[in-house]
Amino acid sequence: MNIIFDKKISAGFILFGVLIILFFVSLKIGEINISILDFLTNKLSLKDKIILKNLRLTRTLGGIIAGGILGLSGCILQNILRNPLASPFTIGVSQGAAFGAAFAIIFFNGNLILASAFGGSLITIFILFAISLIPEIKPESLILAGVAISSFFTAATMFLKYFANDIQVASAVFWTFGDLSKSNFKNILLMFIVFLPVFIFFFKNSWNYNAFLWGEETAKSLGVNVKFFIVISLILSSFICSITIAYLGIIGFIGFIAPHIIRMTIGNDYRFLIPYSAINGANILLLSDIFSRIILKPVIIPVGIITSFLGVPLFLYILLKQRNVRS
């Protein structure tokens, strides 16, 4: 038991070490090379300091917070919905939030984007929750429902764009690209302020999430208020996800990839899975953003495109693995 526990602790140190390395690499990578040694010893030129503070630092911190939010949200959704394929992107939460944000851009001139994005994601999550209560519905059916909901919100977003003017359409299209260049110190701070208490809530209830692994009846017998706990978890997961989407656009598959990599490494213990999924989400998003800056240098590809390319193979692998297990 101690060996297993030490392995899980070691995994945390490794993940955190990777995060620190990626943090400095992200600050260094760009059209202008910035010395990490000069940064650490405060010997940067004024030009390099401006680039570092206003461009790369905000981009890097935004990636850490957004990746942590998406990794955490995916981890909780997979538990509550009892489906390993669940994530904010695969079940339509991201598309619902995108519709809400596009609605705010077109009808409210870019105001109330956060509230509209949250409303769109909340509609999605409660539709899925209502479907999950149907006794005959299997876990994999929720993914199909998510695909249908995603298609609906995608069509609804296109419908809005059809009746919008060119400027509104351009703004909505630009916004939907998941891009860390949209980060600034204000939205980074707001994302962190929202993320921290939600993370603490999820982490403090890690034993409850462990109880859910054995089914709702077992969780009830252990004193968990199942209905309340499911609803509050779904609301908080969609809320933190919608904030990231509202500020940075759609960044797909981070919430799907991050928990699965951790699960493959340390298992399903949510005392570790919750914090490690957040850290791993930050690592994957930072790595993807670094890759997006060097693959076609000096052109910077929106990071949401890179994460989608990364997520599709793993999604298909998990889908086929689940099918083989059932067979």
C-alpha cells in the first residue's frame, strides 16, 4: 500500500516538474529568442521585458489556468456521467457555451458574453442530466446525445451568423478559435478566482467521487446526497468550463485527454485524480501551445486546432477499448 501511495505522490512531483519546465519553455519560444538565464537574473532588455510581460507571460499563465480548468472539468464529468468518453467538448458543453457567446456578440455587441456562455453550457448539461435519468439509457448513449446537442448548437450558431452583419460574423468566427493570445491579466485573474474555490470543493469531496465509482446506491449507503451532489457537480463543471470558453474560445479535448492519461498512470483514486488532472490539463495545453508556435513559424496556429488533432486518436482508442471490454 505504501509503495502504491509513494508512486502516486511521485507522479505528482513529476507532473509539477514538467509544468515548471513547460512554463519556462513557453516564455522562451517565439519569434524573438529570450534567454531564460537573463529572465531569472533580471538582465533582460526593456524590449524583451515588454514582450515577456505583455505577450508571453499572459499567454503562458492563461494556458496554465485554462488547461487546469478543462482538465478538472473533464475529470468530474467522467465520474458524474459514468462515462469515460465524457468531457466538456465531447458532450456538447463547449458548443452550448459557444452558442451563448455568439448570441451575446451578435445581439448584445459583445456584452454579457460570460453570462450567455454559462447559460448555453448549463442548458446542455441539464439536457444530458435529464437523459441520464432514463433507466434504459446506457452510458455510451450520452455521448450520442452529446453529439446531437453539439450539432444543434452548431446549427443554431450558424443560423445566428446568417442574419448578422459582416463585422459580427467576423467577431464570432474569430472568437470560436481557441487561442491563448486572447489572455490578459484581467481574465487570467478572474479565471483563477473562479477556479480555486471550485477546485477546493471538488478536492474536498474526492471520497464522494470515489464512492460514485461503485454506483449511486453505494454512494447513498455511504451518506452521499446523490441528487444534490450530481447537480452541483454538473453546474460547477459547466460554469468553470464556460468561463474558459467565454474568454479564450473553444479548446477541445483537453478535458478528455488529461484525466485519461492520469487514470492510466495511477488509477481511479480521486484524491489524486482531481489535482493531477488539473495539472496535466495545464501541461497538455502549454505543450500544444508551444507546438502551435513552432510548427509553421512564424505563423501561430490557434491552439484549439492542435488539441483537436491530439484528442481524436485518443478518443477513438478509448471508444474501441470500451467496445472490446463489453465484447
